[in-house]
Amino acid sequence: MVPTRRKVLPYITPEAVARHSKLVLLHVVDTPESMTSLNIPGSPAVPVSTSGAVKRTFTEETAAESYLAAQTQLLTGKGLEVDYVVQSGAPARLLSNTLRKMNVP
């Protein structure tokens, strides 16, 4: 997980309390894939995940889920409305999609 998460929460928490804002904690697990050819002339490469990558993704998702659940409980205890999301995939695309779904400009 990204270490900056611990650096950000102390700054955004008082701001969120002051503004009566809802916090959404988001962690995206990057899922690197290897591209391989089907050995058919003209065919595109296809993404392939190894069992090690799948295991690492699962482990990181589980750790992120536990961490964000604990932080949500802590922040809710301070009177904040908090949700959290853990997703796997391409971070930039998932962040953009999540913000769009939440109507965040």
C-alpha cells in the first residue's frame, strides 16, 4: 500500500470535520499483466496474469480492506461520514471512473 496514506489523513480530517464533508478513502491495487502473443500472424497480444501476480493482488486487496475499514471506523468515531473503496486494475483509469461515478469534478 502507498505510504502517503498515513501522511494525508491528519491533514484532511480536520478540514473534513470543519466543512462537514464526506470522505471517501480509495485504494487501487495495480494489477500488472504481461502481454503475450498467440503466435498467430496478425493477432494482437493478450494480457496474461501469473498466479504470483494474482496472489499478490489478493494479499494487497486484503491488507487495504483491513486498513481502510479500521480508518473508516476511527474517522466515523470523530463524527465524519466516511466510505471506502478497494479496487484492482489500472490506477489512473479506476480513479477517473470512481470520481466520475461520484460526480466529482
